Amino acid sequence: MSDPLSRIDALVEDGILPSPRVRQQLRVAAGFTQEEVAHAIGVQRVAVARWEAGLTKPHRGNRLKYAHFLRRLAAKYPAAAQEVPDEG
């Protein structure tokens, strides 16, 4: 998904989540802790940590809330919504 318009579309569609790395980049850009995000969504911090690590995916209800949260952050911090290639 290297096309910028595809990346934007993925961020704004309901329930579609960006990559785990972008999820973390957006949270960090906004200055939120995993605990704060978890509290806002109504889950435990470990759930957010697992979502950001790509170990698990949120269930539908939480996915919709999390996707909404991430879309708002992407609108506010568009540079953080970009996939950063691995340094290696």
C-alpha cells in the first residue's frame, strides 16, 4: 500500500486500522500513553500494547472506537500517519 491515497483511504474507512507501527507513531505524536488510550477506549493497557505490537487485533466494538481515535490523530498529525521504513 505505497500509494498515498490508498493509505489515506485506509485511515478513514470505519474499522480499518493502519499498521501497528503507524498506530504507535500516531499515539506518540499526540503525546498519549498506552494507558491513556486504553482508558479512552475502555480496555486494559496491555490490549493497546498488543495492538501496537501487531500481536492481536481489537474486536469489532473496540476496533471501531480505536479506528475513530486513530483517524482523529491522523488528521491532526498527518506526518505520523506515514509508514516509516525499517532502518536496517
